[in-house]
Amino acid sequence: MVEAPTAESIRAAIREGRHTGLTETVGQEWAQGGPLFVPREYAYDVLLYSVRNPAALPLLDVLDPGAWTTELAPGADVRTDVPLYEVWADGQKIAEVTDLRPLWRGDLVTFVMGTSHILAMGLKEAGVAETTVDNPRPAIYRTALPTRAAGRLSGPLCVTVKFARPDEVAIIQRVSATLPAGHGAPVHAGDPAAIGVEGDAPVFGYPLDVPEGTVPVFWACSYSLLAALRAAKIPWFACHAPGRMLVTDLPWHAYRNG
Amino acid sequence: MVEAPTAESIRAAIREGRHTGLTETVGQEWAQGGPLFVPREYAYDVLLYSVRNPAALPLLDVLDPGAWTTELAPGADVRTDVPLYEVWADGQKIAEVTDLRPLWRGDLVTFVMGTSHILAMGLKEAGVAETTVDNPRPAIYRTALPTRAAGRLSGPLCVTVKFARPDEVAIIQRVSATLPAGHGAPVHAGDPAAIGVEGDAPVFGYPLDVPEGTVPVFWACSYSLLAALRAAKIPWFACHAPGRMLVTDLPWHAYRNG
């Protein structure tokens, strides 16, 4: 008999290099968080930017400078338990690593952001995720909407998209509004041009191709912060690679609000 | 014919010294926020302490260093539009002033916290506020529950209390959970000793005297932060005096979540 994996066993597999891919394919029932690592000097700007843009940047935890343990997963080490990390310097990606420990510094502050995995699980439970809302062409687009600036951080709001049957839009809006940790209610549903999305120029992933008979629904995305950090040419920061998240010990529905 | 006051006209009356008392007696329909002013050096600790203790410290706005205008009330000046401010140095109250401008510094960061006024309005609308829940003996008590520390800030959670008819407790819990900006769901309902409340030693206001046939209901209170700032002997900070808040331009129900 095969025992069901635990969050801890999934993190161990990641830590030991036995799972290197997307985390959404494992540990679906747990909330998955996206870690970001910035020097203390920039932590106030990141924290305030998150507070001012909560839909894009739902904070699950903020660690003390130098700390690598989180209440979200008491046995975890945020420096090793994510399948892949990106390291950025002066606006350029300089490395992809599976272990942040060799690069660790005592002044690094870890932010763990909520992710759209929580949203996807809520929509699945509501019965809409197995239809068109399961976007097989993940992508992130820049909008013409500004974020609220904080210190050195500013820039446009970036969004993700899912495609809904017209009769599903209302339930998608209602369900996602109860999941602030999963980016909450959509920013927009309908014509991409209304929020300035240029679908042929994604900042990540596929060009926008709205399936016939569906409505594109857009959510604020934490990529907004990464873009702002890059634009500000912060000397050094690290983050999880796309789709490679920290599997926490908390069930995703612990973040359901209402 | 007397015109109904606007939020702006109430703030003007406060600014010009024509209203000096509690703000809950005027401008009830607007969300009222509690400003706190700390030097930039302590702003990260305060911001993180708020994020880590959101029930006690619901952030409505955080201004840039030196700024005195807020999106919550575009015409307002947070230095003059509160009836009374307290100034604290090294853990001691050194002054009460009606105008912060003579003490203003370019490095001061203003935090505007949600207040129990928003909670009171929600409960009133739900039909329970006109009964025993309207506590005529306001007070703040220390609990045995810890807050989550942040940098130099730590200490016990402080709470306010209202008294509910037993059949009202469920609706009070349900309604207040939809009002995170008003401190959200109660921390506890029932025996004060269960959360370590020593009712004869309030940190503010009246000793606890639970009316016959009622259940005491406790909410996290922003006094927790003031106590932590005083305990840390922060060299200088200022805050609104109890019950003297900033009347914003937003209706209280703009903060209803669900």
C-alpha cells in the first residue's frame, strides 16, 4: 500500500532533488506560497508595496532578517525546499539554482506571497476548474493600470488570465473574492483592451488567444513586484522560479475568507 | 434648512477647533481611522507588526515619509484633522496637542489603522448595536495571549469588550468577521479568564463588570501596538487620543468584506 504523501514528504523530495518540476503537480491540497528574498535595505519598500497592492501581493508570511523558517511549514527551510530559484542582480537574471544556501546572507528578508494555486483550487472545488478556466497556455500580461508605488518600487499592474464560459463569470468572481490569498476577485472580465492588455506581447508565457465563446478573466499577479524590482535595478534579489512554489503545511482552504 | 454635514465639513470643524470631542458622535456614516506617527527608522517594525497582527492593527493607509495627505480623505491633513493627539517620548506621554504641525518632521511615517467604529456601525446595522453590545463603560484590557513580535516590538494582545445577549453571539461573530478593518471576528467570547483578562486592571477605562445575563465578547485592539511602542521606549512617536479619530471620505461599509 502506497501512503499518501505529506507536505513534509513533498518538501523532502524537492530538497533532495527527487522532484524538480512544477509544484502544482504535487501537493495540490496544500496552500503553495511564492518566496521572494530581498536585502533588509529593500524590505520596507517590498513590504509597503505589498500592503498597497494586496491583490497582486497577498502576504502569507514575512520572516525576520536572516531567518529561513516559517510558521507556514515549521519543518521547512525556505532556502532549499523550492525546486528552483532565480537570482537577479541589477535588473538581470544571473543564475538559476536549486539551493540558496551558498548565496545566503544574514540580512536577507524572505517574503512568502500567496499564489494562484489557491485560486485554482477554489475554482476547482466550485466546479468550474475542469472546464475552460483551466488555461493550458499560462501567461502574464502587462496592463495599463498602475500599481500604487512604494519607495523605489512602481510600475504597471501585471495580470494572469483564465477563460470562462459566459455563464461561469459570476461564480468565478464570487468564489475568487473569498480567496484574497489567491489574488482575490478578478481585476477585470471581458475585453483585454479595456485594461490595456496587449495580448501579443506577454511578459511571460503565451500570447493571448481567447477561445471562441469564452470570456477572458484577469487577476492581479505577483509578477508586478518582480517587474518593479527589476526596473528599480535592485542590486540583488532572489525569487522562486515560475510554477515552483513552497508547499506549506496549511490546507489551501485555510485561506478561504467567507 | 440645515444641510447634512459632510466628512469634509466635520474635518474643517475639527481643524478649526469647533469640534474637540469624540469623533464617534459626529460623522458616524464614514469610516474613522486612527493615525499613528513614527520616525522612518521605526516604520518597518510598525508595518511588519501590523502585517503580523492584522486583527489588532488593520491598515487603512500608510503614507510616504513626511507626507500628510491620504487617499482616504483627499482634502484632509492628518496633522490637523484629528481633535487631539498624544505625543510620547521614551515610553512617557509628554504632551497632548490639537495640531501636530509645530512638531512635524520630514521623516515621520503616518499609519492609519482601522477602528472599532467600523465594527460598531456593522453591528448597529445588523440590529444588535442598540442592545447590550453598546458598552457604556469602554475599556481596554491586557490578555495572556502574545502578539507576533516584529523587530523591537512585542508584547501581549490587548482587547476591547462588548456585552452580548447569548442569542446574539453568533450574529456578532458572523457580522464582525466581515469587517476586518473593524478588527474582524472576536478573539474570544465568554469567560475572561480563558484569555487571561484581569478585569479589575484595565490598561484604559473601566474595570470589567459583565452585566447579568450577557456574554463578554473580546476584540483585538490597536492599543497592543501603543503598548509595544511604549515598552520599547521608542524615542518619539505620536498618535490620536482615544476616541478622537480621522473621519475619512469613505463610507464605513466600503470596508465590508462579504
